[in-house]
Amino acid sequence: MKIITCKGEALLKKELKGDFNFFIKEANTNQNSKGYGLIRDKNKLSPEVASIASVGYGLAALVIGVERKWIAYKKAYERANRTLDTLLNNLESVHGFFYHFVNMKTAKREWNSEVSIIDTGILICGSILAGEYFEGEVKEKAEQLYKNVNWNWYRDKNCNQFYMGYLPEKGFSGHWDMYAEQLMLYVLGVASPTYPVDKSMYNDFKKPITDYGEIKNILYTYCGTLFTYQYSHAWIDFRGRKDSNGIDWFENSIKATLANRKYCMENSNTYRTFGENSWGLTACVGPEGYSGEFGAMPAFSKLDGNDGTISPSGAAGSIVFTPELSIKALENYYNHFPKFWCKYGFKDAYNLEGERAWYAKECIGIDKGISMIMIENYLTGLIWKYFMKNKYIIEGLDKLNITQKKRKVEKV
């Protein structure tokens, strides 16, 4: 069988369309359902379970789809509007925060999942984006959704940090006590017109810094998994901004991405999946199930969760940081591993460590979402353009003193 190769921008657009289709086709579109607009966590297994983060990314998909003429403006507007009705009127919430996983049809809690601050944050970001793009009722409803969130309720006043999770049966657990994907939470929290948190929260989580070989001064996360350097950047354009301590979060994500690739290259003798064009350790499904422990140095973790699994969302989600290197990795996956491809673009992950190569059966919403948004941002800057129009986002960045540097920002 002849393998048809695909490269560069053509491949990016092919993956982008597949990502878009995931969010369009894996959604509840029954207008009589309480779960209208909810989007599956994954396209295989657990068909009745939606993830609220998937819904946030799905709202971004509507914006991308209109701009690329993959969906009519009127249809996308109505879908966004009705989805927000579901979120405001049918989805179970606690102080404005939502359960991580909900039933596609009933909009009720699934799997005894936690009330998730970070997944609510992603959902709010997607809603804000849709509001800025579609305006009208969509913007009004998105703002109401944001105003409903009581950020202070999720804050531990004893250490001035957000808790990590909440279960009604057990209460709060863990803390966002060090840098990870949560930057969006401080921007949203300090700018809230109803329940603002103090800007000091931004200064009260740990920001460890170290070198990785020739890559200097990396502000790193617990297990060095790439999504932690990507998620807030999908929405917030940190390019050309520094905080009052001189931290450039965008530049830091470039360094972390380069370190992740370097780690994979240095460990290619241990894991044959790893290599110069097969890198990007990030949370994804592996042969033993989903894991958030796939990561690279620098990290606090011993990285004993690694098993050789690589997700294309690692490279795709970092394309704004390392465009040439990310494109080469995606070209490698597409042109040399045809079983890695499906109707929604790349499957979630692959692993070459066993007797037979393993490929994930499913696509997962959060991995499709970060790939989709970052590819679009790389190609056009669309998501950044509209998200950064929101007055609360600009106000939040200003309050945190994450301000524009006095130089012209080059386009990605």
C-alpha cells in the first residue's frame, strides 16, 4: 500500500480539521436534551461521559470553524448559545464550579468526580472566547457564567493558595502550591467582578528554577509534563509580557519544551519510542491507561511513571513555542506510523516498547483541544486575538503586573 505523505502547513490543517470534527461530532446535539452541547471526554469507551474541559475547547472549535468556513456562523452561534444555556441552567455546580465529568444526557455528575477548579477554568476560558467572538446573548451568558464562580470559596486562606480538588463527600484536598497549568486561574480570579481573590495569590505558589544542560533557568513543574506549560497559553497571549519579578512565561515554555525534547533524545536508548522527532511527554492514555505522570526533566518527580508513551499533543500543543521542531515531529508521526491516524487526526498516543507497537484506540478531548487551539494560534493567532479582547482578562493581567515589555512582539 502506498503511503501518502503530508508535510508542513498542509499537515497542520489536516490535523486541525480532525480536531474540529471531534468537537462537532462527539457532542450532544439533541435540542430536547438537558445535556445539549456537552462533549465527550473521549470518543471510545464511556460514551455517556462528557468532560467540562472538552466543552470549553468545543466552544473554541466553533470560533475556528466559522473562520475556516467549516460551519455556518448562524449554526455556530446557536450552538454556542444553547450550550451556554445548558451550562447556566442544567449543569450541576457548586459555588459556580462544575464537576469534572458529567453525563452527556442528564448533565449530572459522573464517576463521583471532583468539583474541578482547573477544568472549570478551561470551560470559563472557552466561554469567554465564544462571547468575544459571537457577542450578543453569547457574550452576556458567558459573562454570567464567569460571575457565578466564587473563587474565594476554593481558596485556602491559611496558605493563600487554591485547593486542587473538592469532593462533597470528603471536602477539599491538595493545593496548587507550585507552578503548573493554573496561571489562568489567577487571571480569572483577580479580575472577577463578583468574587475576586487578592493578587497576592499569584506570588504565593512555588516557582522552582533550575538548568537542564545548556538550557538555563527553567521554571519547572512537578513532573515536567508538557500540558502544564501549554494550557494557560492556549488562551492568554503571554508573548512579550513579563511579571514584576521578570518572569517571561512564554519564554519559559519555550525552554521547557526544548528540555522535554532533549530528555527524550537523551533517553532514546531506554525507550525506543523516544527520539529526535518523537518527543513531547505529556498527560495522555498509555498501554496501562490514562496517566498524568508522563514527564521529562527538570522535575520534582522521579519520572518513574514513564513507559515510553508519546502523545502527538505534546509537540502539537507546543507548536507556538517550537514551531519547526513540532512540525518535524508531527510529520514523523503521520508519514511513518499510518496506524497513528484516524478520522479525528492523530490518535491520543503511541508506544513502541512492547513486542508489537501499541496505538491508542481513542482520541481524548483535552488533547485534541490543546492541539487544535495551539495549531490555530500558530497559523493565525485567532484564539489569542479574540480572547485578549476581553476586559476582564486584560484587567487580570494588569492586576498581576504581567505587563507588555517595551518592544515589538513578532508574530508567531
